Amino acid sequence: MESQDALLAGAPPARGIARVALDVPLPHLDRFFDYEVAPTDEADAVVGARVRTRFAGQLRDGFIVERPTSTDVAGRLSPLGKVVSAESVLGPTQIALVRAVADHCAGSFADVMRLAVPPRHAATEKAERKPWPEPSLPEGPLPGGAPAGPLGGYPCGTEMLDSLASGGTGRWFWQVAASTAHDPWVGLVQATVATLRSGRGVLVLVPDIKDLNGLRERLGSAIGASSVAVLHADLGQAARYRNFLALSRGEARVVIGTRAAAFAPMRNLGLTVLWDDGDDLWSEPRAPYFHARDVAAIRSTQERCALLFAGHARSCEMESWIERGWVTPVALEPGLARREAPAIRAAADSDKALERDPLAGSIRLPQLVFETIRAGLAAGPVLVQVPRAGYLVALSCQTCRTGVRCPHCQGPVTSKRRADGQQLSCGWCGKIVTGWRCPSCGDHRLRAPVVGADRTAEELGRAFAGTRVVDSSGGTVVPEIPDEPALVIATPGGEPHAPTGYAAAVLLDAMQLLGRLDLRAGEEALRRWLNAAALVRPGSAGGTVAIVGPANDRTLQALVRLDPAGFARRELAERFEARFPPAVKFVTLEGRRSALDEMLAATALPEVSEVLGPVPTTEADVDRLVLRTPLSHGRELTRAVKAASAVRSAKKMEGSVRVRVDPAQLA
């Protein structure tokens, strides 16, 4: 009757409206579009439903983000093409999170949306719904024997667990001591169970599959493996989408995942956990280049849930949040942390050590290495961490030290081990290099300033004949080794799990990590070393760690003192002096010089902004321009850069510009 009255009065009939986020990444089209919903699609056109509709003459995929009752569009709306699925997979909280992350990174909603929602698997979506198992929460004390467990033994640890159990929304950073006596997975299980007891859900983020499997095993033994949803790219499309649906439907209460799982549609989220925020795997390599640490922080603010970061090392970003009071540290006193960790020594760290081994400061394998390995093998497995995989990963002339380059493309030449000897090949074009002679002096002899894990395994295997040698590097990562004497050669992150910990560890080639041309070289080196030291038995059980590098280097000294907090404070102070992130808002623009000039001209910079560059990069015909401003004007700068990108896109200017806000790497 109401519609007939409206027609008689001359008013247009009531119409259903769907506001749609289209998969169109163009900056000037970074907004939602209104479409008219046909009466036959009203029931299926729910918020979060997938649609396929026409835009600018082409069919585009998208999601319904809102069902408004009115529109600002004059005239008749275009009809909504097709509701692909009535399943709501992008809820209001995820829509708000995607929008906030896109604005934070000066990117588009479409770019983040594509990463936040996995591809549809129709058979899984249409399959009969089976009940998702509820977590079987243990009664009594938390797993690990709290308050004597991992978290309960830390200052503020018990208070944190009590807060989570009572529905608290605090933010903490758990500085896990580098020792096998402190199992971080047990502590994260404690935090998870405490949050589940409050009736809320838990999202746990880990950087790689190795960590995911280890934590899933511990968590599954505490609350039931079938109740834990898992999200990662290698899971398979059907299994990944099944777990995603269990979350979007509100069935699963616990999820473990990698970087993209930060957008998981968890209902009634009570706690977000992120392990080892300094790992470079947290940085998204595709536009808009977000960092999972920032996504977790934004989400905790929007959904008012608790937030727990944990790790053996401490990043400068985490230290800045601690100093501002935004995050509360949960850490042992330095003296207690050192007593529970393995004994750490550096080669050539004293005059007495140099008297015993005069070449300790100049050779790759000083006497301390052999002493540590020999003593460790008497008690169990020994870990040898090498920064690079491969055999001879860098070559130079024996006489004049000129680097060996490919005669075809001038790329770096490496040596690979073969049954019939060594083979030289180019790392860029892959061509085999034969008959090489130095273009400077004519010598054909080679030396290897950078040695990889394969060559290290070969050398130490000869030195310790009869000992089992395990190579866990490159594409041959070993997940676990038995608790018996063995020599394990591994690259960072590829260390196998030892049931009772390693008896000793040797950290080789420290200068390869410290000498990288990167702002975070020292921070990343200390993170890798602490993660390796955490795999070694405590000093009270005979655990030892030896590191070969410049003994007076402050990063190496931070490892010897087991002082990641002090190192992070000094690094952050220097960032403030040099005006580098996270002390300032930092935006890099990369592209052709003409495109950068157009971008800069279209950007309404804050008055306190600085423009650095442009300067050439390692890419051909690509320059880099840096914009920086105090944190108080950071949002203003980000909005200005995003607006300039939209102007260039609308005018169809030639050349693309890659925008990164607070990039993870600054070479």
C-alpha cells in the first residue's frame, strides 16, 4: 500500500541500495559505490557478501560493505550485477580495519581487501555445516603451572593473566629470556586459556610455518587440536577457506596464523598475540606494504581487545611504544635473565684470549669455536649458525680482491659444490662461468670472502670426523633432531628443534650481519643471535654460546650482556638524533624522476616536512624520494601523499610511484 501511495503521489518507488567495495586499486577510485538491488536479490545481498557487478564497462568483483537506506547519487542507480555468494565473509569490524590500514599506509581499500579475504572455495562454502569443537578448557591452574609457569614467573606476569581472565584490555610486551628454561609457547598457551575463560576469542600471529606448528602442538594439547583454526597461505584453498568460514560464522574461538591472519574475522575478540615483531616476514611485500605489528595495534584500538607482543629481542618500534607508556613491559631483571641463560663468550674478547689464540680476531674459525664444539658434543647436539646458505656465496680475485662478475650481465658469481668439483654460475642470469680471469690483474685464482652453510658443513665435518653433520639451510630445513651428539649447521630461522636444547651454539660471521647497509642491521643481527641462544640449555646445565666477530661492537656486547632492552633504548635514541623511523613519520616514493617531480608538486606537505632526494636506487631508471615529518604531523603527511597519488591516477600521468610508509628496510 505504501509503494502504491508513493506512485500515486508521483514519488519514485522505494529501492534497495547496496554500497560496494570494488576490486579497483586505482587511488582516485578508492571509495565505495552505490548500486540498486533487485527485489530477487534482497535476501542474499547482505553486508560482507561477494558480488560481481559492472563498473566502467567491465565486470568487477567486490563486497557489499553497507546497506544504506539512502544515497547521494542523483538519478537512477546502476543495478547490482550478481550476488556471487550470500555468505558474509567481510564483516563490519573487518571493513573498518581494512579501511584504517589502507589509510595508515597511504594505500587503497582494494589492495588491503584482497589480502584480508582468501579466495572463495564454492564446494567448501556449500558443504553441510558441521559443528566446530569447543575448546576444552583445563580446570584449576593454567597450563605450565601458573603462577610458577613461564608468565607467572615474570614481574607483572601474574597480573597480566588475571587481567585477561577477567576481561581486561591491556597491552603488554613479554621480553622472553633467551633460555630453554623459558618456553614461550607455554606462556602464550597460558595467555590464551586465561582469555578463553573470560568468554572471549584469541588471535595468535606467528611469522612462519615452523613457529605455527610448534605453537599449535602446545595449544592443541591444552584445549584440543580440533578446536584451533589455522590460517596460512600454504594450507590449501579448501582447508584455508573452511577455517576462515568457521571464524566468520562465529564458530571458532581460537585461530593461529601468519601475516594475513591479522585480518581474520574473529568475533568477540579478546586478545591478539604477535610473536617476534622484528621478523621481516611481518612486512607485507605487496602494496600497500603494511606491517602486521601495526595491523594488530590498530585492531586492538578499534575492537578494544587486549594485545600481547612477545619475543626474545626488542625492536625499536616496541621500545618507542614502551617509552610512551602505550605498552607495558613484562621482563625479568637483567641479572636473573643472565643467570638463567647460557654462558655467552666472544672470540678475542680479552688480552688473555689473544695470548692463547693470537689469530682469534682475524680468522673465521678461531680456537674458541673448536673448544666450544668439542665440549658441546660431549653432552649433546651443537648448533652452528651461519648467516648465508650455499657454498661459496661471494668470490673475489686472490691477488687484488676484485669481485668476480659475470662476463655476460655483470651479475655476482657464486660457486656451487658438485661431485666433479666446483662450478661457477651467475646469480642473475644463471649462466655457467668458465675460464675466468681477473680483468684487473689477470690472475685466475679465487678466494671466498663470504662462505655459506654448505662449505661450513664441509669444513667442520672434516675437523670433527666421525660426528654426524646436519645441514639445515636453504631448501633443506630439518624440523627436529634427536637428543644426541650431532653438529647442526643452520641459517637463521632454520634451526631444528632439539628436545632438551642444544648443548652449545656457535654464531659465525657476525660481520656479515653487522656490515649490511641497512638501518636495522644491528637490530636484526641481535634478534637472530638471541633466537639462537634461546635454543641452548641454561648455563647451569652447561650450555654455552660462542660468537665470532668484533668483540667491542655494541651489538655483540648487547648479546654477551643479554641486554636487548638497553640496546633498543640506545638505537631509538640515535634514531631520534638522526630523524629516522620510528622517531619520525617516514614516507619513501620510488619511481622515475619525472613521476617523482609530479608527485611532489601535487603533495600538500605539512609545513614542518623535509624532502630528501631524489637519489638513484639499485633498480634501473628508478629514483627514491624521502618525505619525513614529526610524528604529530604523521597523519597529515600520509593523507597528503595519498591525495597526490589520487591526483596522478585521475590525470592518468605516466609512470608509477611506489609509496611506502615507515618502510621496514632502509638501505
